[in-house]
Amino acid sequence: MNNKVTTCKPCQDFGGAFLSYTLGCSRILSLVALTFSILMVSEWKVWGQGSVQGGVRYEAVDVMDEKVGEDLWEYSYEISGYEFQAGQGFSVFFDPQLYGGLQNPRPSLSPLWDMIVVQSDPLLQAPGYLDGQARVNSPSTAIPFQVTFVWLGQGTPGGQPFEFYGSDFQTLYSGASVVPEPQSFLLAGVGGLMILGWRRWGRKE
């Protein structure tokens, strides 16, 4: 005697839909988990450029031009991961082929930082630089460090070399470039993956 178990059609449909939904959700969650893992690795890499002791991020903003024919921009830098002592500081360098007219270093007249800019020399191919030297031990780096400049290149200004130096002006370490936050691009990718996942699951209903 054969024992045959039958299942009603609505139950089969419900079970199949539930299984499909579960599998779809698990795939989406796996993609989200993978992306956030990439975020964590990317964050480490951002600050790992140059040294494990600190790093510099930048934001480039196109500001109102002061002279006709000149493309004026402003960099804002965020420094983290290093505790400066009095006499120590940092320099960010400006390629003479890409940058000119450095001006308005900020914070200005700060009791914590001595800020200066030195213009580049295109003839000698000497880079210009923004320099910040700590006036006290452990000054705050939460304030934005800013400088305006004339952009001579194409598109949007990018990363630059930087270095941190000691009170004897010897380089403590240097970075290949300063880099912006990657999170927004990766989070946008998460959203796109989730939308594609939901659309794919919806087509199977």
C-alpha cells in the first residue's frame, strides 16, 4: 500500500512564494553584508595610505571666481589619527602645473595652529604648499584646514601628496595622496543591488 501525501494547490503556491521570498532576502542580505565589509576595508585603506598613524581627507569645492579666466576652488582638509606636539606640523603640496594663486589659509590667527601658504614656482618646478604647525601640545584637529587656489587642470581637483613633520622639521612620514570618503559611492551601490534584487524577486511572483 502506497502512502501518498497530497498538498493543496494554494498551499503549494504559498510555499513556493515563501521559499522564493526567503531565498531572495538571503541573497540581498548577503550582498549588503559583503558591501559593508568592503566599507570597513576601504575605511582602513583610506587612513592606511601614508602611515597607520594618521591620515588626511579632502573636499574640493568650486567657489565664485574673483578674476575672469581663473577657476577658483577651495580645499578643506580633515586630519585624524595623529596627536601633534608643539613645533610639529603637516604640509600638503600643490603641483605647479595644476595649482596657482594659493591664498587664505585657515584657520587664521589661531592660538593652536600657525598656518602659511608658499606659492609654487613653475620655472623651477617647485611645488607650493599649505603648512600648519602646532603652537601647543595636542592641538585640536577637529577644525577644518582650508585654502583657496586657482585650478589650472581639467575636471575636478584631486588628491595631493602630504607629509607630517617633527619639531626638527624632519619628515615623520608621508602619504602618496589625500583621498575623499568612499562610503557614499559604496552605499549607492548597496541601494542599487537591493533594487535589482527586489525587481528580480518581483518578476518571479
